Amino acid sequence: MARSLPYPLGVHPRDQGVDVAVMAAHADRVQLCLLDPDPADAGRWSERRIDLPNLTYGIWHGFVPDVQPGQRYGLRVHGPWDPRGGHRHNPAKLLLDPYARAVVPPEHGLRPELFGHPVDAELKGNPRAIDHRDSMPYAAHGVVLPASPPGPSTKPHTPWARTVIYETHVRGLTKNLPGVPEGLRGTYAGLAHPATIEYLTGLGVTALELLPVHVSQSEGHLEARGLTNYWGYNTLGFFAPNPAYAAADDPVAVVTEFRQMVQTLHEAGLEVLLDVVYNHTCEAGVVGPTLSFRGLDAATYYRLDGDGRDIDFTGCGNSLDSTQARVVQLVLDSLRYWVQEMDIDGFRFDLAPTLARGRNEYHADHPMLVAMRVDPVLAGAKLIAEPWDLGPDGWRTGQFPPPFAEWNDRYRDDVRDFWLTSGARVANGETSGGLRDLGTRIAGSADTFDASRGPGASVNFISAHDGFTLADLTAYNVKHNQDNGEDNRDGTDNNHSWNHGVEGPTDDLAVLTARRRNIRNMLATLLFSAGVPMLVAGDEFGRSQNGNNNPYSQDSPVSWLDWDLEPWQDDLLATTRHLVSLRQRFGAVHPSRFFTGEPGPSGLRDVAWFAEDGTEMTMAHWGDAQRRMLQVLFAEPSTSVGTGGSTGSLLLVIAGAALPPTVILPDVSPLSSYELLWDSAEPRPPAPGSTTLLPPATEIEPSPDSVRLYVAR
């Protein structure tokens, strides 16, 4: 064999053959298995096994001639079967290369043969015993990709301050989207179709955050019920796009389709962020299947206790061991690949504290985080942490280091509490509270994020894929997850929601009016808070999941966007477009630094807070648990004053009361007029030029539970 090197890991074409490098530090022998169609039996595969001759620091490697792009392959690993020691080598199991860049998943789901230990038809058995059945006919296949140096990048490089994130699912967004051809719906090509791009750019968002697109494998208990892991948080391989979301059938063409999708979205000015799951894999705990990592080197890849069982910080059965240098290498190699060769703009890290744990505890200076922070390839990428996991002390909001931004669950809960749960209390004649917390969130959550990080560290959201939709937050007090087949035990019970007096659908016009107004109130709060707003696909027009707050297994109309909009949904969509446009127009609401309350060149303080009588808020006001009224004046940034790009300052009037008092607009020098831009009491945005100028100190009468926006000049 020709000379080979232990890096890069994976299988890479060279000189009419391939370089192969596989991490299996505790193995005695590793074989590359080349798979070809069996000419004597259509639908089956023949196998050629080639030993990798070299071992360097736990990497088995070699050059294999006469292998061309498109070749399917797998790995077989020989070594100790010692479950208590964490070793589960079983050469009867064909394993997927963790670095495979194109993957054909198992065609028949999780069969008993895919387990390293013997299991029955219900996939239950003794994880200490070894199973000698050959898994090759049922296993995933890696596919050799042709060498393809990345083309010129077309990344938009949208600044954080201008970013509006749209969280969506490749399949769910376009499965029913009019204008997208039937054969492209629910695919990468469908996401890049002109009809999809026209919708997204018309909405005004700047970045798509895609639920996991890495190739994944559904859990056995879901397959037994005829369901799938629709969300995809069950990764099989960290380098390959999921072929289930491709219009193309050929594995190599799947990768090309994904690349073309990213390029097309970039040309439209849209960034692409990936939700990535480096905290665990689809192999679950020791009772799970042996598909890749477990058979290669479980003792290195997974966190194990002294008896060889998985330590689970994720709720998914296993945790990748980020204290191991090879695991850090795997994650960094994967991230670099998606940035360099697939042109991805950034990542949202699922259950991010798991990546930064030592033995058990979280460390902000963990080698994994340090490596991401200083890596030159990732220097321009947006990095977003989901700052909690299921391990001990797993809630870490505000504790990730720069340049990470974080999903801000404090923002989510406080905004829901003000508009929904405290609104429910007020409706029952109880004390409400929440105004001080709401003000803190609107101002960028300086109580949560270090001053050096600024409000851009806060990814503000009210709803996400996990939980009620924005519309369902206003229509359900409790979850309704029966479709998932888990007796409604799955999903959170801590929803911070309010059904406005009726659970679920209703024809009561008063209830519907209140629900829809509160949807508009929450959208306005989200889009006019300092920080980075994140919308969830469909919230812009009031999509419902029928009260299911955990539709992870619903590859069905429950999860797919329904584009047959009712008139009120058309109105809400127009409202969302209007609000996004206003956010981009007024730089005052997306500052790069926290507000100081100090005057700027215009003489106005960067932010000022007023009560309903036009006087400045006092500590007594902020501490009043009955208070539901607030005026927030965002001063026009100094960078736009005197440049010809002046848009004015912005006044946010929050009237979170069933019977709001008269409000007096602030009389602040040098302001001379206020013009109404939007009122949440109205189903649609106002027509241009339909409002009049009001002088300072004018009395206005906002509608119950409403938000108004004024431009102040």
C-alpha cells in the first residue's frame, strides 16, 4: 500500500484510491469493508474486507487503491468484548464511519441484528452478552465523496445587531407550500425554491436556523408505533446531510443538493444556521444498537461509569465524552467541514452544557469551548448555545463565554408571564406582577449577560420548536400530546400559557379577539426588545399544533405548516412583516451595547422609562405589583443623527391592563411630535399616511391589553 497518514480522519480520494483513517484506540484490528451490489441477488450487497495496516496514536489508517467516488463502505472492528470495561467490539457488526460525508441510513429501521448484544423482537435483551449475527444487510452505508474544493463563499455576514432568526424544519416549512413543485416539497431543493425564498425575504428574516439536518436514526420505540424522530435530535453521523430531506436519490447528489440550497439562500441574503447535536448519538444507552461509535471505541466516545454503563446528561441514553481529545477533535472537524465545504454561517448547540462538563461539572473555560472560541475557521461563524441540559446544575443561562450567544429562557418565561399568566391572574382579580422583569428583558437582560457581551448575547424567543406555538400559548392551559403515543406523559407541564377561559378551539368572538391581540402583543415585545429575536416558523401567522407541546415524533400535518390561511391569519402575517420591517428601520432597538441611561448627542438618553402619566418611572413604580402600564422611549442612535439617515426615536407604549388608564405621551426635549406606527388592538397594520402627528403631553386612550408603537421626532 502507498504511504498513508492518520489525519484527516475518514475516507478521502487520492491517486485512484482512498486514504482511510479510523479512530479505534482500543481495537486489535480494523477493516474497511467495500460494499458492491450482489450480481447474483438484486437488492443485496457483496463485501470485500481490507485490513488497515497502520496504527498511530489510536488511529488505524492505510491507503486503499482502486476505490472510486460513489463507493459504499463500512467498517468492522475486532477487539475485546468487555462491557464492564466499556469495550464492545464486535466484528459481526458493520459500522458506519463517523466521518462519512454521505450516508445511506438503515433501510429497514432498527433490526435486532443491529445490536451488539442479543435482543428479541421488542429490541430487549442482555447488554452484557455478545451477538454474532451479521448486521451488514441492515446497516447504514458510508459513501465516498469526490474531492471537491469549496467554491467562493457567498455568505451574507449579517451583523448580530441586524439578525432576525427564523427557526424552521426543512420538511415542515415546504411540505405544503404553494408554488413549490410537488416533487421538491419537504426537501433542500424545496427550501431553495423561488417560492420559498420570496416568502422568507418578504417576511424580513435574515437567518434560517434549521432543526437538525445531520443524518439521524429514529428510536426503536417510535418505529414500533409507526412514528419517526421528526425533529432529528438523534444523530447517526455528524458530517452527512440527512438524505430523507433530499429530492435527489443518489447519495452524492444529496450532498450537492444541500450545497446548492445554501448557496441559493445566500444569494437571497439569508444566512443558514444549523441546530447541531454533539451531546449524544442515536445509539442510546448500553441497551441500544451498535451502529458506529459504540462498536468503534465506546470507552473513548462515551461517558461511562465504572461498570461500563452510560452517564446520561441528555435524557437520550448517552453523552459524548467531551473530556476526550478525540471527541473534541470530532466536533471541531465536523464544524469546520460545515463551514468550509458546505458554507454554513453558524450553529445552535443543543444541550450545550454537556459539551463543557469535566467529570460532572460545567466549566466556561472547558477545552471544547476554548477550541471553538479560538478556531480560525469558526471565527466568523455565529455560535449559539442552548444553555441547559439534564445533568446536575444543568441550567447555565448567561454563563457561556463570548463569542457565544445563548437562547434566553428568562426572556421566554418573563414575557409569557407578563402577557399570559399574569394576565390570567388579573382576569381573576388577583395581583399580577412582572413589569420589572419585562422591562429588564426589553432592555437586553443585563442582569443575565456580562457587560462585555452586550445584548447581542441574548437570543430572545417566546416560542421554539420545543413547546407550544405562539398561538397555542394563548389557547391551551395544558399539553395535549396524545398523538405521540406516550399517554400524554411527554413534554413539559411548565408552559406559562393562558387559554383565555376556554381550552382549545372556540367560536367565542371575545375569546378569539383577546387571544389574537395577545399574539400580536408578544410579537411586538419580541421584535422591540434589545437582543436577537428568534421567530418560529408559522408563528408569524398563528400556526397551531392542537396543543401538542412536544411533537418531536410528528412527521405529519401536526408539524407541517398549513398555508391555507384564514383571514385573521393573513392579517397576522401582514402584521409580522410590518413589525420586522420596523425593527430593521429603528436601530435604537438593536444596540450593540447595553443601555446606560445617559444622554447622547441628541440630548435624549439612550433609553428612558415613563409611567402612564408621562412622568419617569420611580422605584415605587417598578415595585408596584399591581402595575401593568409602561412607556419605553428608545433614542435614535447617535450614528444616524446628522447623517441623512435619521429615522427618529421610538416609543413603546405597553398597556397590559383590562381597563387601562389614560396615557400621557412623554414631554421630553427636544422631541416635538409623535406619530403612531402600529397598534396591537388593530388586526392589520395601518395604511401609510393614515395617522396624524401628536404633540408631547397628548393624552391617548390605549385599548385593553395592547401595545402601541410611535416614532418620536
